[in-house]
Amino acid sequence: MSGGASANWIAPADGISFADKQAVTRALLRSGANIGEINTVRKHLSRIKGGRLARHAYPAKIATIAISDVPGDDPSAIGSGPTVPDPTTLAAARAIVAKYRLALPDTVTQALNDAKNESPKPGDTVFATTAFTLAARPADSLRAAEAAVVAAGYECVSLGADLEGEARTVAARHAALARDLRAQGKRAVILSGGELTVTIKGKGRGGPNQEYALAMAIELAGLHAVAAVAADTDGTDGGTGAPTDPAGAYCDGGTAARAQALGLDPAVFLGDNDSTGFFEALGDLVAPGPTYTNVNDFRAIVVDSP
């Protein structure tokens, strides 16, 4: 099992339609909720997630070999933990709905108030015959990138594999670090993983990595010898579910100027959450197609000599 199983393996709880479940997921993704919060709600609206597969299978033995795509590699968060105990609760799911003021179908509200939708917890006998092993983690991919950076003769500044937060806010912090390294005349690469979020207020297209890159392009405007890439390792960052959807985008200190020469205002595109439209016009989307694995997001900022 890999990250992404939550979106691909669907069995809504009794009384909830597939369309209802889609509406919940869309509302959560647009709200800016982090992956842990999203999974907490989804797990309590499912007949599979949150340990329920183990409940269905008991007393059969279950061995899960997982590829992590979540900060901290929490088994209960990877693919919404279908075969492991769930520490989250219905009450926590309701609190998240209230926190983000989500407008949900009545059937979903009813399900989150129904005690029978509580997930099995640590110590439940249904987990007596289960085993869980991690095959790959975000930290593994980041270490491989760190080795490549050092081999190329750059100083490696690794910010870790577990970053979370609003994409444009994190981009501003990383751009400030890049400017500082550039001012010191260093040749370095800033690496980071983790799963960023976007609070959607506009009507554009894009995902967290593209929004990060767009915000980065604005912050790096006019800065020579600095370039960045941000992309999702599964090959898709937002999008429609098509194999041609972008995984992320490239940017550098000249991106904003090139856009303005085409009559495009980066700030307007950022305000409309239209990072895909922006980088599509520039030809700077990263679109490798599906990679068939998922160890979360990857971001690199190269700070070179002028």
C-alpha cells in the first residue's frame, strides 16, 4: 500500500453516497486542512479506512507493506490506515468540520454523529493478527537527494522531510533563506519534503507544489543564479486525475520578468490560485506523468555563483 490509497479505495459508510464523499473531500482540500485533519474526517466516513479492513478480515492474518507519504510516517495516516488502529475519533472529525466551517451534506453530518461510525482503536482484538512494515519513507528519498547535491559539489541545506504549512507562506520563508545564502556567496541547494496545503479562494487550477513555485517566483524576482523546482513524487499535483496532469513547476529569478513580458501578472495568478495557468503559459510545468510511487513532495532551490 502507498500513499494515495485514500483517494483510490472508496467504500463510503452506510447512508453516504459516493457524491457525498467527493463533496467532503473537495471541501477539505479547499479549506487548507492538513493531511492529518483530512484523513481524520475521511476515516470516519468509510467502511475500509481507519482500521476497518482489519475488522472485516479478522481473524485472518494481514501483512501490510507500506510506502509512506506522510510527515512522521504514521501508519494510521498512510492511506488512511485501513489495517492499523485509529487513534482519531468521531469527536475530532466533528471538531475539524467546525474549525474550517465546512458546509457538508446532511448525510455526512448525520454519519459523523453516529456512534457506529467510530473506528477501531489500539488494543482492539481485530489487530491481533496484523503486521505492518514500512518499505520506503519520504526521508529515504530526501537522503538520496542530499547525496546527489554533495556529489555535485554544492553545500546541502536540508530542511527535513516533514514540512507542513500553507504553500505560499513556506515559499516566502524558503526564498528568504535562498536570498541569505546568495548574499553570502554560497553555492548551495536547499532541500525539503513534506506535504504543504493551499487554502483555495480563487477559481484557478493548481496544487500545493505549483502554488509554492508561483509564490517562490514572486519572492525571487530579479535574483540571479537562483532556481527552484517543486513537484509531487507521484507525478500529480492537483489536476483532474488525467495522466497528463502536472506534478509541479520550475521557477527562477527571471520567471516574474518573463511573465510580465507576456502581459501576465504573477500576483494576479496567485490571488486566483491559478498556478497551473501561470506556468502553462511559460512552459515551466513539470509533467513527467504517473511515477507509480508516492513518497510525498520534493522541493529544491539551487543557489549558485553569479
